[in-house]
Amino acid sequence: MHRRRPLRPSAEAAYTLFEIMLVLGIIAVLVGSAIYLLVGNVDVARIQRVDTDAQTITTQLKTYEMVNYAMPSTEQGLQALVSRPTSEPVPKRWTQLLSSVPLDPWGTNYQYRNPGRKNSSGFDLYSAGPDRQPNTEDDVWPGK
């Protein structure tokens, strides 16, 4: 008759602390490498979000212009899409077009000028960028 083995694994079948620590170390290196490689993609995603937000805001500005026959002034700003302006030119047929003005990816307001300095025949709409200061070199213009 054959002798049966015990169902319990022997102490030799277990992992050692060194083996477990080695596997955890390898996993930590792989996760760290992935994070390092993805950091550059965050900036690309932020710039892409500026483009998307600018398209949305521009669409609503054009709708505002069609309804009111004029764009909001610089003083009225993008807030004119959310609440009825009280300064000139006061729109006669105002309609709320946004529930709130979106913030740029760095948490600041989008910059709006009408008439624009960069686009003299229309308006300027851009993000102040990572330094959160308008009219600096790191401003993010849609489509750039």
C-alpha cells in the first residue's frame, strides 16, 4: 500500500519574508515608473481641456450674440452667460446659457476680452495657464 501525503503543506512550501519583500519592491518600481511616464500626459490633458472649454464657451457666446445682437463687453465678461448683465450694453432678450462659468484646469477664471487684442475682429478667450497670471508667456490659447 502506498502511504498518503499529509494534506498540510510543509514549512518548505511557504514564501519567505525576503521573497515577499522582493515582489513588493518590483511592484513599487513598476508603479513608480508608470507614474513618472504619465506625468507629462497631465499637461497635455489640461491643454486639451482648455480647447474643449473654449469651444463650449464660444458656442454659448455666439448664441448670446444671435439672441442679443451683440457680444458681452469685457466688463460684463463671461458672467453674462450666467446672469443678466446690468451694465451697458444691457441685453433686451437675455437668456441664461450656462449654469456657471467653468474654471480653467488650474482653477482660475478664463480670460475674456471684447474686442480682443489678439483677435481684433472678434474676442479673446484664453486661460492664464499654470502661473495663473494673465498676459504672460505661459498663457494657454485654444488651438495652440
